Amino acid sequence: MKETKVKEVKVGIVGCGGIAGGKHLPGHKGVEGVSIIAACDIDETRAKAFAKQHDIPHVFTDYEKLAAMDALDAVSVCTPNNFHAGPTIAALNAGKHVICEKPIAANAIDGQAMVDAQKASGKILQIGLQSRFRAEARTLRKLYDEGFFGDVYYARAMAMRRRGVPASPSFLSKAIAGGGPLIDIGVHILDVLLWMIGCPKPVEAFGMTATKFGHRENVINPWGKWNPEDFEVEDFAMGTIRFEGGLTVTLETAWASHIQNIGGTFFMGDLAGATYEPLQIYLDKKDEMVNYEPKLLKGLPGEFASFHTAIREGLPSPVPAEEVLNITKIFDALYESARIGRSVPIV
């Protein structure tokens, strides 16, 4: 039998830092028929070093020039949060598919511009939220779609670190990162929660933020030290979000706190409820309260395999940008609520 050769996909990477080398580059290279042919960074020395290390033939310091390459099929955007929009829009306008790191952007204005560019281009814009590809998340989403949980009316997502502040200045500058743990780790836990329960539409949010460790000298932090004068974002954030249909969600995130590391997500429906980590389902059956672990879906493609399958087969984005834009709208509302001290509508 003659083997079917997969369509080759050629990728360029914008932003040659840790997320590019640690996630995107191995992610693309792990898919058959994918090659990295271009790298771009505003720091030419870093771009050249990255290209040399990974045998990438073309090097740029201008993402517009990378996006204009005729040979390129797709672009990985691995820049800091506040710089996702520029290279993403340039690549889409040039007819390239894009996989952009999370969050979609540091604010909803930039995120909306990215969504608009995607719609105009007809190309794929996938946001790098890998938790959606976990077997546990996909299993719970399938059950939700089948009506297993009934009316989901309350949920909670939490990622609290006793001490885990990313000491890099790029995480601590509001002009670069846009925010602290709310954007950094809150995006993962809130996105996967909302995706598992059908991506409900948010309508209102109340938030609170605090910086209780970032401005202090010599805070114990295994991840390294920082200059307190450079710490411009929160180190704790929480919010309560209301959605169409009556669902309410509580979100809690921290890089630093005087409490043990706590994580976990759960949601409750009128027919059944579930925890995501660890995966457990709770319901009543034949006059008994029953706890059980559902059989996990298997053989599902991962984040980068799904991206390249969508390119090759003309499928929609595996992580639609418009869905993820709602997360950023929520974050904008939470930050504004924390500033003014009252709930903020989400439109």
C-alpha cells in the first residue's frame, strides 16, 4: 500500500524566549511534516542564538518581514502578553495561520483586533491554552454536551501558590505583562473551566486585587529575587463572575500567600457535579449518593497536532480566539472592579 505523504507545514516563530524554546518549538517539531524555517526577536543577538541552536535558516528582528515570507504557512507568537496583537495581526493579514501564546492579549481591545483580523483573513487563530487538550477536560466537556450535569449553576477555579513569583521583569511590568497571577495562571484555570461547561457568556464581574509581597524586600521565593521597585502588578487576585442563565463562578489566584499551595476546579449542576483535579463525579443514583471516576477519552491529539491537523484539513481553530476573548473581557472587568470597588458589566 502506498504511503500518503502529509502536507508539509513551514512555521516561523516570533519571540525567541523561554516559551518559544520550551513549548512552541518542540511542539511543532513533534508533529510529522512540520519544520521551523524562521525566527524573529527584537533582540537580534537572541534571535541569532536561537536560530543557530535550532538550525533555523532565516532570522529577523521585524515580525512584518517574517510574516511576509512566501514560504511560510504558519506563525507562532511567543512574545509577552502586551505584544501579542502586532505580530498576530501582521501574520493573519499576510495569509498565515497563527498559534499565539496565552492569553489572547493583555486587554480586550487588542484581543478584539486579533479576532477581527482572524475573521477577515479566514485563517486559523489558535490560542495556546493547552489544558483544553487534557483527557480529563475533554471527558467532562463531552459529558456536559450530553446533558449529564443538567443545569450548571456554580463553579470555582483556584490556583494559589504559597510562593511562586516569576521573578523575571517581563512578568512584573504592567506595560509588558498587563497583570500578575490573574492573567498568568488565572487564564488557564478559568478558560478550561468555562470550556468544560460550554463557554457561557459573562455579563458582570466583581474583583479584588492585592500586592502584599511584591513591594517588600527579601521575600522568600524559590523562583528568584526581584527589585520591589519594578513590581507593578498584583500578587493576588480574586473575582466573582456572573453569566447568562444564572451561573456564578468564583476565581482565586496568587503567586505568593501565607497558605499552602492550593489548586482545583469544580462545578455543580442540578443532576451531577464534578471536580477537575482530581477528576471525580458526584451524583445520586437509586436513592444513593454515588462518587465515580468516568472513563477517560483516549487517543486525542494534543495542542500542536490539533493546530496542524486544522491547517491541513481546513478545520476551525481548535481553540477559537473569540471564546478566549471572553476570558480577557472578564479580566478587564475584574481589574476595573478592583479599582473602583464595585461590580462592572461585561459587554
